[in-house]
Amino acid sequence: MFPDAVLPVPASLMTLLAVFAPLFTAPSFRAFTALACGFLAQSGKRTVCGMLTGAGLSRLWPHDRAHYFFSRARWNPDDLGIAAARLVVALLVPGREPVEVLIDDTLFRRRGKRVWASSWFHDGSAQGPAKTGYGNNWVVLAVRVRLPMISRPVAIPVMAKLVIKDTISASRLWLARRMITRLARELPGREIHVTADSAYAGEELKQLPDSVTWTTRLRANAALHDLPPERTGKKGRPRTKGNRLPSLAKIAAAAEFSQVSVTRYGKAETIAVSAFTCLWYSVTGPAPVTVILIRDKSKTGYDIALVTTQRTRTSRGSSKDTPRDGLLRSRSRTRSSCSAPARPATAPRPRSSARSRSCSPARQSRSAGTPPPATTPPTPRPAAWPPPGTRRRPSRPPPT
């Protein structure tokens, strides 16, 4: 049994941990509570045995009991992450505010023959010019919140997915899109704003839910197009995208920048910004995006280009329209305005007697009770057929 006398859990902490009780069996929940308390109390390495030591159970529990919780116990990490996300949003995100989500991947350095799914990955924190490292690569989803005791925002990780090479899970964007889709389904009615780096931009963004917006860094060679033109009323499929836009360098050379005050790393600074709306059709499809060119240190051109699917709305929370919905609505209005004008209301044209039997003289006379008018009898055929002087078509000889 769980030694409650050895590890007294505060009532405030136990209230939060009780939210996760339906996800475990009774023995697994006792192990989860002990490991969670040891994780918070441990000041050193938070390994499995380290959490037992932090909870004061290293001499009371065998260490395989803690390892059994991670390797064989019946619980789902995705369900645990969704429960943690719900708890964070309910307590730290106001009801009318959008949920800000941050997505990035991190390398957990592990070596050994028995370390599963370990390989060489990019590691930005590695020493030397080769930014690579060996271990497990995890895609982490965190909820950005503000705590009353800290002035800067805090990212609370709630979900994670393991990158496995040579499988469908090798795509970090695919894993991120799955996590954000599950989170949006579990938080109905809430807007979710996602921020990620340039590695999280691809065709997977076409499958995002309508309540999710995505902000990432724009590649310098991105193929941007103008918005689709209005319909001309001619036959054929309407255009789905406009003309190809020039490169970002040419756009920045001709753009007008305005000074904007921003807060970076706790400091208020002024930068030059230029924004325009276009289509990134190969990545986001027909949904319009807003490109933001930032000029910080350079006097010409731009330093950083950002792209976002978030659009400015007149009333936050009152409208559930999305960029896709707005595009479809504008096309429907254009289609109705370009359609052919309606015909004026006129009296119906009488049907032709060749198409309507009710208008024939014989039918009208029968309905009125009068005998039908006399008709010309058909010309009889001659007795000899075909007529003399014509050749009869020879018959096919009988089969032999």
C-alpha cells in the first residue's frame, strides 16, 4: 500500500492530482502521485530513481515498482496530456482569451543498444559547428500562460511525441499537427494560436482545424501568390490563386515600413514592420496568410519574415468565421454578382401541339363530346412490293 504517513501530500496539490485519477488504476494512481511529488521535490536529476529519492521512498519501495509504472502500467500518455492541458487552460487562461500554444522539438541525449528510437538529430545547443546530437528527439507542445508571481510568460509542456526515423512518425510537422488537432477537439469553442519555427511549415497545415491559427517563420524562397481574382463570368473553373509574387527581397525593397514598439526578452524596443496579405498555396492552400517583414538591424531589405494564418476580426469571440470561410463567402458573393441577370416575369408561352397531346384537335373534341374531325386516310401500298423496276435486296444464303 502507499505509505501516506511517510509522504503526506498537501491538500492543494492533491486537489490537482485528483483530476488525473480516472486515467489510472488504483495502484497506478498511487505510483503516479508518489512520482509526481518526487518530481517536484527533487533538486537534482529527475530520473526514475531520482523521483523516488525526492519522494523519500527509495528505501520503502523497490525501484522496479517505479519502472513498472512507465513500462507496463495501463495508461495513455495522450490522455494524460489532454487532462493536463484542460487543467492549465481552466485555471490559467481566461475564458474569452485564445489559447497560445508553442511547439518545438528537443533532443534528449541517450546512448546504448537498448535505447529505442535513438539516432542523430539536429541539436541547436550542441557545442561546435556541427549542431547535431545523438539521442531521442521529442516534439513538445506547451501552453503559454502568465503567472501572477512572474513578470515574463511561462510555457507549460502538456504533450509530447517521439520522433521515429524511417516511419511516418519521422515528420515533426505531422506529429505536431496530430497533437494540435487532438487539443482543438478537446477544447471546443476556444481559439488556439500556435507559434513554431520554420521547421513546422508544410502541407500538413492544410488539414488544421478551423479554430487553429499557425504562425511560423517564412522561408526566403517561399512561392507566394496574389489573392485569386474575381470571376469574369466566363465558362470554366475559376482561378484558385493569383499571379506569382516576386521574391521577398524584391518585395521588401519596394515596401513601406512603419515603426512598431515590441517587447523582446523583457525589453521594449522599436522595429520596422511591413505586412501584406497573400497566398502560400503550397503550404496553406486557399486560406489567405499575412506575411510580416521585420527590419531590425539592416537599413535595407529585411531581417526576418514571419507568416501567420491569423486574420484581424472586427469582434473577437462573436464571429466564428475562419479565413477559409471568408474566402468561400467572398467567392459565393462574386459568383452571384457575376451570374446572368434574371429574366423578366412574362406570361408563360403556350406549348406546341407537337409536344402536347392535350392541345390536339382530336383530344379537344373528345373532351367536349363532339365527334373528331375527319382525317385523310393513309395511301395504300401497291399489291406488288417493291414496285416494278426496283431491285429487291438479296437474302442471306442459308448456313451450310
